[in-house]
Amino acid sequence: MNLSKIIGIVLIVVSLGIGYLGLNKVQENSSEVNLLGIKIEASDESGKQEGYMYIGFAVLLFAGGIYTVNKSK
């Protein structure tokens, strides 16, 4: 197995982990309560923005991993 292929696989695995953390961070920072038919929403915009940054970084890592694996063929 080629070293660049191993690096590509590691990038893909790390990107999946970071993407999972980002999705959890976005979900944790937004919530809603339904009280007597009235929907009350609360969210922490800075926390959601950080989660979206994690997801964006994960997409970049995933693309880099796919490129590295395909390049090594």
C-alpha cells in the first residue's frame, strides 16, 4: 500500500469525525419548545457558526482525502 493512499484514507476518516462533531455542535446550539401550541425557538448563533465551520473544514478534508487516494492510483 502506498503512503499517499494511507494519508488519503486518514484524511477521510478524520473528516468524518470532524463533520460529526460539527453536526452535533449545530444541533446542541438550537432548540425549540412547543408550549400550549406556541413554538418558542432559541439558538446560539456563535455556536452554530462554529459548527458550520467544522462542517466546512470536514468537507475540505474529505475532498483532499478523495483527491489523494485517486491521485495515488
